[in-house]
Amino acid sequence: MPPGKVCLEITETSAVRDLNDAQQFIAAAKALGLQLALDDFGAGFCSFAYLRRLDVDYFKIDGSFVRDLESSALSLAIVRSIAEIARSIDKRTIAEFVENDAIRDRLTQLGVDFGQGYGIDRPQPIDQYFLRPAASMLRR
């Protein structure tokens, strides 16, 4: 498998706990051609100041915000802000817990790039997954 097709996840909490170790890990992974995602983004320390030091490709928006997107003005503002910040620094976003069409459509309106959850597709054996046409993007 080409290294550029592999994406490793590092949680925001662990990355922020030791920025120097996280930077070294990210640099080593990138040197191998791998992609990286900052997982559970927004749920941890949520300081945007460290983003300059973490050269990841994706921000995975924490599912707690996505799940409450339609019922919480705060969650909506957080998801919108994360998507805007990511675009401004040329990163992509992935929303966790995309459970239905309403949430998926709202995320599309907000400019979130990708989603994962039952509203996108159901879990299945990997050999079955590769027999189907790709449809993992948030936008249809």
C-alpha cells in the first residue's frame, strides 16, 4: 500500500501533553510519506496556539460536538470554528459521529470535508468494503 494512503491518528490530549514528542513523531511519520490526523479535536485542551507546531493533515472533530450539532448553539459554533480554522491553515476536517442525513447536510454546509459514522456507512468486514465503489466522503 502506498504510504500516502495510510493515515495515523494521534489524540489531541496526548499530542498536547508532550508537544516535543508529538512533533518528532509527526515529522518521522511524514518522512515516511504517511498522513496524520489529530483525533478528538476540540475535546481536549483546545488551545489553537499549538496548531502551528503540529503539522497534521486532518483535524477529526470530536463526536460530542457533532452529535449535538442540531440541538446546541455551542456545538454548532465550535464545529464551524474548527472548519474555518482548518481551511485557513490548509488542513482538512473529519467529523466523527455523523449519524444521520440532517447532521451530514449541516456539516456539508459548514464546510467539513469528511465524515464517519452510521449516517455515512455501517461497519463491515474489510474484504466486503473493498468490493464496493468508494463513497466515504461527506459530500455526495
